[in-house]
Amino acid sequence: MTSKAAQQKDATSSKLDKSLQVSYQSGFGNHFATEAEKDALPKGQNSPQRVPYDLYAEQLSGSSFFAARHENLRSWLYRIRPSVLHGPFQKICHPYLLGRPFQNVASPNQLRWNPLPIPEKPADFLDGLVTIAGNGDVSSVRGCAVHLYAANKNMEGRYFYNADGEMLIVPEQGALTISTECGIIQAKPGEIAVIPVGMKINIALDAGQARGYICENYGPHFRLPNLGPIGANGLANPRDFLYPVASYEEKLGDFELISKFQGNLWKATIDHSPLDVVAWHGNYAPYKYDLALFQVVNSVSFDHNDPSIFTVLTSPSELAGTANVDFAIFPPRWNVAEHTFRPPYYHRNVMSEYMGLIVGSYEAKQEGFVPGGGSLHNRMSAHGPDSATFEKAATAALSPKKMADTLAFMFESSLVFQTTEFALCGGLTQSDYLDCWQGLKGQFKKP
Ligand SMILES: [Fe+2]
């Protein structure tokens, strides 16, 4: 920090600190225009010779310039200082945060994990990140990674951006206040937040501690799935996605700017808050979504539908209908199918499935799969209801039943997940997972 900056540190104000009355604007992928100070947005052009209030104009591109119009993502940020004002980056070590490819061999074994404990030592959101699995490759911008976080302190004096992938954050315990260049988002358990590639953020913990999951998407940005015969409405409706309004920090100090770049963390000094965007417009911005607003479509006659009907967001691959990664949820709903085995059917899938649980229990497992835990069923690895669930469901009375105490999710990818060393040897693995199916008997009553 310069001496001048040090002198100014206490004298500067932070609009962010003064008020956390968070408001939003809505509509998935809309082109927004928002300003924290009256008339801060240039009118009629993006880059005037002098920007109102003498701010700097800076474009943040989330797609190639030449991408088709419906794929084109960019926002214009009007800020106190341009993003290039920081010291040189130096690579730093993080013991558990990794980028693909990993060193381990991918496994066909069905895997299940206990929850990640809240750390005993102080750890902020970045300190508390642990990579569990991943696929594809950060350098070829294909695939995704599954991370967990468990934190007990705010990110103090440091800011973070991820150059490798957008981050779909799924809180399981504790709400997050995510301050971004575009404004503030608060996300609590039952909601998700999506942070675009390159967006600078700072995360504070509303309850003093927090835990959850992250899908880091290296591939094409998340979008709403096509609805096909469902029609124009249903599943996650576009107007329920909330984007921040402009809000800025004008703050000087000895800060750090952390970048995740090609799987590694890099640190640079910065003498001001980089969350200094006074106004912005565009369609490249962070957003949140309340999973309780997902309109569930399901069978009202017989049989168990494929889980694609539960897709909230999808990152497509080059092959139509085959996702780089899908985010699907299994929320509270009515179960009414007649003459049907109602839990998920036994199956083997060419897609690979990582599952987590936010609330309650999951219909295919009586025990062992708990909130904060996870499971992985890789390409063609068999899975389905455990023995206890099968026995119960095969003989249950088929009256309409409300599945209330549940909220599970899945990151499903066409690419095979490789697990990390921590995932296999970090003490969370349930070595007896296969036992949950061993009570299933051979069943064939010969005619
Ligand atoms: Fe499955």
C-alpha cells in the first residue's frame, strides 16, 4: 500500500459496509442497466471520451466477440479504477483446491462421502475449498470440477476471481453474502448463486460459518434447458433468476487479489477494493435462484420419469442433448404414480453423476446419504435404491404421498469424473457404501 493510500484508508467510505439491504433485478440472461449513482451510466454509447463522474469504462467479455448473438455475453463496467491496477501475480499453494487433470486414476467404484467438517482453525471461503472430483480439462475449457467448501470466517482484505470456470454455488449450511463487481447477492441454503468466469468477488458468512458445494463449470456457460413438449412454462422460470443492482466499494488498503488460473491460485497485491463498479450494463453478471421456485413436472399416471425433468441449468456439449454438465434438483413434490415402483429405478448411465443433499433425506437411500455428504456414480457404474428402500417401496401402499423433507441435487456430466487424493484418502469416504445393496436377494419366482 502506498503511504498516500494508508492515509486515506480510514477516511474512505464503503457503501457496501453501510447497508446490506440487498435488492435485485430479475430475468435470466436479460440485458440489464443499473447505476449506484444517478446518471453514472453513459447514455447512447458504451465508451465515451469522458465517462460520467470521470469513471473508467471497461468491458468484461464472457464469450468470444464473434459468438452468435444468442450466445454473446458481455457487460460494460464503469469503475473508479481499471482492473489492470494491481501488482504482479505470484503462484501460491492451496492444499486441496485442484484443477483438471488430476494425478489419480478414475474409478468405476460407487463412492459416497460423509460431510466435510467445519474447520477448527480460522478458514475463509477460499481456505475452506476442497476439490472432490473433476473431468475435462481447464486448458481446453471443457468439463467441470466438484468442490466442497466449509468456512468459519469472512474473506477479509482479499478478493477472488476464477479464470477457469463459472462457479455454481450450492449452500448447505449458512447464508453467504457475495459482494461482486456487479453488486451484492445473498444466497442461503435452498438457493444457488452462479458467479461468471472472471467476476471478482468477496464472500462473507452471515451465520459465522458456512458449508456447501460448488460446480465449477469449465465449459459453455450455464443456461436454461429447452423445454420441448413441456411447453413455454415450467421447471425453472426465467423471471425467478435474480441479478444484483450496481453497488460499489470505495476502499483503500493492503488487500490481496487472488486468481484461480489453470488450476492454481495466484496472488497479487492491490491497494484498493476492486469492487468499485459504480454502474454497469449488459448480460454478463452473477445471479441467484431460489430452488423452491422450481416448478416440478412429473408422472401423474405411472412409472418413474428420467431425472432430466429436474434440470435447473445446463451447460451443453458439442453433441446436442448431451451435457457438459447439468444441474438437476430433487425437491419436495407429490408422488402419485399408480402400480409403480416409485423410487428411482436401478440403472447404469453413460453420463456420470455426482449427487449431494441440502435438506432431509433422499428417496433412494434410507441412511448414509446425509446433508453435506455426497456420492459419485461414474459412467456405467450400477446404482439404485438400497436394500431397505427396495423392500419398503415394493410393498408400500400407493396412495398419494407428499415428499416434504428433502432437497437433493445432481451434477451430471457426459465426461467421466476423476476423484482427487482427498476424495479417496481424506477420511470422508464411506468404505462400506457397497453394503447398502448387499441385502438385495436374487428374485425369480419360477413359473
Ligand atoms: Fe443415477
